[in-house]
Amino acid sequence: MYSPRMPELDAAARPDETTRAEDAALVERLRAGDEMAFADLIATYHNALLRMARQYVDSAALAGEVVQDTWIALLDSLPRFEGRSSLQTWLFRILMNVARARRRKEARSIPFSAAFPSADNQSGDNPGFYPGWFPRVGGAWITGPARWEDQPEDVALSSETHDLIAQAVATLPPSQREVITLRDIDGFEAEEVCNLLGISDTNQRVLLHRARTRVRKALAPHMGERP
């Protein structure tokens, strides 16, 4: 497991009052050992974290490990969360720190997970949550284990189109890949992406435009358009 440096926070990343209040309430539930709060957080962000992690590492199995380490790092960092950024921004910054550290390590070694292809699960069916990660209150959960449901976004696109988009995004330069994944796949606002990646709004717009242009060109034959 990695123990990444916690993300630095800047004034531009500060949430509005509504977000601050919602995050504060959620963090208090997490600190109190409310497992349902943690399960809800995973249900909301796990697939998006997997997609982002996949931009940094070479297999879905490694991406799953990165996300698992991210959830652990989030729990470890809860006592230090001060609300100067949104919880969402904090979470994705942790993910990026973990993923970049993992990418550097994998560049120097053969991943252990490569020996187990069956563990390579891209469906999102395994949430990567283990009860032993979470603090207990009085030796028991405040709430019982949550039941995992299929994510609706998994069926939003046909399998063929989804695969073509994924292939096209995978060929993009890393900076373009990060921006288009956050904006067009995970639905982040431009300001959030700038805060997460530490880039200007102009740079963000240029990267997104270039990424969209390249993906659209790659999809043109499939969509019956002239490249």
C-alpha cells in the first residue's frame, strides 16, 4: 500500500458554503465510523476513480489496486481534512498522487498482479471495499453492510462505441487524457479540473479541445462520418 503525500490545497479550490456544509456532515459521519456513509461515498465515486486510475497504469487490475489504496489513504487522512477544498477534490487529488507513485514504481518493476489475469476486472462489480479498512465504534458498525447495485452509466453507451472511445482516449497524450476523462466522462466542471490538475482555465480549454478533436476523428468512421 502507498502512503502518498497529502494534496496541497489552494484558495481557488475552496468549496462554496453548501458544499462545505455537506462535506462537513459527511466527514463527521465517516469519522464516527458510519459504514453506510463510506459505502455511499464508494458508490458515488468508485467507478470514476477507476477510470482516472486507468489513465496512469497499464491494466485494470493495477487500477483497482490504486483505487483501493486511495480509499485507505482517504480514511487515514480524515483527521487532517479541514474543508479548504471539497471532499471530491481531496479524494481525486489523493487518487492522482497514488496513481502517479504507482506508475513510477511499475516503470521499474514487473507488477505482481500481472501473474493473475483473472483479477483484471473492468466491470466495476468489485467495489474494492473491505470492512477491515474502516474504523469501528465500540467494536461494531453503526450501520450494516451496504448492498452494491449496478451503475447506470455502465449501460449508457453501446459496448462497441464505449470500447472505441476508450481506445481513442488511451492514445491521447497524458495531459489531454486527464482533462477529457474528468470533463467528458466523469462530468467535472472546468474549475474543478483546473483545481485538480493545477492548470489555468485557458490551458484546460486547449487540452479539452484537442482531446475532443482527436477522439471525434477516431470515432468518425464508426459514426458514419468523414474523418
